[in-house]
Amino acid sequence: TSVLLLCPSMSKDLSELMKEATKEVHEQAENTPFMKNFQKGQVSLQEFKLVTASLYFIYSALEEEIERNKDNPVYAPVYFPMELHRKAALEKDLEYFYGSNWREEIPCPEATQKYADRLHYVGRNHPELLVAHAYTRYLGDLSGGQVLKKIAQKALQLPSTGEGLAFFTFDGVSNATKFKQLYRSRMNALEMDLDTKKRVLEEAKKAFLLNIRVFEALQELVSKDQENGYPVQPKAELRTRNINKSYEHGPASGKESERTNRRHTDMMPTTPLMRWILALSFLATTVAVGLFAM
């Protein structure tokens, strides 16, 4: 207590401090025109698939380290696997978009791997910092998830039954507002000295920057495919059980498959510049809509 009195700002709840610490980068994302593009429904299937793939690697690493530290007092109070964990949901989405062999097809850009490596490093060496990553990702996704789900569902003409959007669906959370209040109260109750609290805040900012770098890498990935002459919409783009007959898990007729593929192809931007912008629009909306509601 005496230490905190020397630094009044650090006597605030951790959740409030974390929101303040990431305010600047949050405002940068919130004010970018990219976010407005996504809100208008200007997002392509390819960018959406790449985003989902990178999120899978990120959440796989995050949740592996959470499981490693679930009994550690520096994390245990905010351990909510049934309510928050996203890996299983992302696996469903990836199978829907890529087919049953999705594990062999999804890319993992260097920036995504660096993010995953950081999560593993923190979980194994500084587990007290794990809460910064969990808070930044989970509460952001929970806050903005429903808005993003509706936008993506309409823009990509995804099934109203929710296929391809499991990531945004938190079945274990019946009331998002109340759950976020519970999560914050548990997080604020974590025992931390002044130095640890400062390091957690720095890690929260680092988590934000790692997210931004991931989406910049995805932008480069799309642009390189175009420069190398690859089609914007790769072969068998919609390999899902409901769309493509050429795969054993797909009952749809050939004509239905052609119509679906044509529909998704038609709504894709035609210029590289626009596609680069849209790649970042998903990032901006995810970060800004999510963290704004934290």
C-alpha cells in the first residue's frame, strides 16, 4: 500500500490501467479509414480466411500456456476455459473454409509465429504477464464479436446457421456485460507489486503491437500472391461440406458450387490497393470495436 501511495495512478484497478496504457494505439486503430471499410461490409473471403488461420496459431499458443498455468495463482483467478477459449471454435471455422485437410493448407506468417513464440515465452518464463495477453484478446473478441459476426455474415454471405463464424460465438457466456464485470473483478484482485503491474501494462501494449504486425504480414501475403500471378481466390476456395461437390464431405451439386463460387468471386475487390486496405480493415475493426467496449 505504501508503494502505491507513492504512485497514485498505479493504485487504480488493473483493468483500468490496462485500458489507459493501450489508449494511444487504440485511438490510432479507431480513427483509421480501414475500420470504416469493414463496417460497410467491404471484406473479402480470402482476407477473412487468412485472419482466421493466424488467429488459430495465436490462440493455440495462448491456450496451451493458459493450461500450463491454470493452477498458478498469478493466472488461476481468470481461468475461464469453458467461457472463453477459442481454439476449438477456430478449428471448426477452418474446416468449414479449407476442408478436412485444413492443417496442411493454412499459412503461418513469420509475424504470427513471433506472436505465438512470445506467448510461449511468457507462459513458461513470466506467467504473471499472461493476463495481459488473455485480457487483450478475449475481452476484445467478446466485446466486438457480435458486431463483427453480423458484418462478416452479411458481407461474405455465410450461412445464417453460423458456419464459419464459430470464433465469434461464445456459447458459454450468456450475458457478456456481466461476464466482463466478473472477469475484470477477478483480474483486479490478482496480487501484484508495483513492478509487476508496470510489466503487465507494457506487455498489454506489446500484445497490441503483435496483433498489428500479424495483420500487416497478412497484407503482404496477399500482395505477394498477386505479384506472383496467383489468383486472388485460390483453387477450391470454398471447400466446405455445404458447397463443393468435388470433395467427399460436400453434398452440394456442381451447379450450386459454381453459383456459390461465382457469388464470392464477384464480391471481391479488383485492385491490389483495395485488397490491401481491406486486409487491414478487419484488423482495425477487430481491435477498435473490441477494445473500445472493454
